[in-house]
Amino acid sequence: MCEASVYIEKEGKEELLLDSVDVLEPQEGGKIYIRNLAGEQKTLTARIKKIRLVEHKIILERTEG
């Protein structure tokens, strides 16, 4: 499987936002939509800070929006 875990960076620390993510799509207005295999969905105003492919890890950073 190629799903990833999505983290949000807060005060220099990575906090798990959603596990087993299979969809991450940029949306209008600087928003990012994410959905995992269980059907959980989140949309937040953020930008991608890092993607670590070997670790299956995506790190987001909140932005003003």
C-alpha cells in the first residue's frame, strides 16, 4: 500500500492529523483536502512543508486564509 500519514507542524513539532491517507488534493483559496482509507475527510488552509516518501509522511503547515 502507498498511503501516508499527514502531520501538521505546530510550534516546531509534528502532530498527527490523519493516518492512512490516500487522497491529498489542493483546493481553491489555499486549502488542502485530505481523505483516508476509512473515509475520514478534512479540509484545512495549509501548505505542504515536506514530503518524506520513504517514511510515507506528509508534513503540512497552517497558513492564513
